[in-house]
Amino acid sequence: MKKMYNIDDEIERTLQSLEGIKPAEPKPFFYTRLQARMESEFEAKTGFRWRPAYAYAALALIITLNAVTIYKVTHRSSGGANAEQLVEEYGMNDLSGFDTN
């Protein structure tokens, strides 16, 4: 029981020592400085903004790439004739070595 008495006594002394504590107070204009710092960091993160010039440039690039792709697909040289010549020259149409079941 003596140990229990000592523990209760220690708890009581600890709680009494906390009674005289005052809450911490920030320096003057702390919240104003904090708000200014947060706003400056927000502006630094959102520095790049979409402007119409960037949008028009991206749109022009996409249209140009599409036009080039369409042109290349429609004006493609017929690769079929070259492939048939290659098969005939190298004898690739001979399937005698393979089982064709």
C-alpha cells in the first residue's frame, strides 16, 4: 500500500504544478505573416497558367499531325507488289518442308 500512496501523491503534485501554466501567445502579427507566406507559396505553385496562345499552339500541332498522318495513309505506295516479288525471288511460297494438315 505504501507504493500506491506514493503514486497517488506524485500524481497530485504533478497536477498541481500544471495549475499555474498560462497559454502560449504568438508574437504580434503572427497570423498575418502566416497568411502572407501561405499565399506566396500558393502563387508559386500555380505559376504556369493556360493562356490562349498555348491552347492555339497545341490545337495547331494536333491538326498538323492529323493532316500529315492522313496524307501519308492515302498516298502510301503499294507494298503488295514488292512483297510478292520478294516471295518469288526467295522461294518463300514453297511449303514442302512444312506439314500442312
